[in-house]
Amino acid sequence: MAGVTVEQMAGQVADLMEARLRIRGDGLAAKLRKGGRFLPRKVRREAEYLLSAQQQAGMPKLRNRIDQQRVASAYDACIRHLKPLGADRRRKAIVADMVFSFGTAILATIILVIVLLVWRGFL
């Protein structure tokens, strides 16, 4: 994040809001005003902080007062929420979930059969 400016971060968040939430507008301010209600409260708060940092970065006297750590964490929170999972990862997660549930069911059945055989005296 060393070479990325606050304006670039806000622009990326605005682009992701347009791509993911289909909110149109010029810049992050317009997109937050139109579609901020579609974001969770914490993410919306972080996006609003990023917007205020972007506005401060436009003023030379206030530029030095921006907390870069806080801006980076706000940017990460927004990106983490807005970045889509992707079709391949989603498909792999579904298959892994199915394999895990089938494996758990088979293991539970085997344990139940062994307990039943021991209880009945066959083992």
C-alpha cells in the first residue's frame, strides 16, 4: 500500500461498488449517497471515513493530518466486503462442503454400526 494514494483507494472502492452493487454515480460520495444503505453498517462507516480522508487529501494543509493506518484498514474492510468470491472458489467451496458432509455422515454411520455390534455381542 506504500504507493497507493487515498484518491486511488477511494476510486477502487467506488469502482467495486459500481461493479458489485450496480450503483452509478461520479465518485465515492455519490455512490455512498445513492447506495450506502446496501452496505453493512461497519463497512459503510469505513467507506465514509475513506471519503472524508479523500476530501482531506484534496486540501494541502489537512493532507498531513490523515491517519494512513486508519485509511488502510478502512480500505481493506471495504475491499474485503465488496470483492466477489469468484466462480471457481465458490464451486470448490460447495464441493468441499458436500464431501465433508458426506464423510461425516459415513463416519457417524460406521461408528453407530460398530457400537451396535459391540452392544449386541457380535464383536
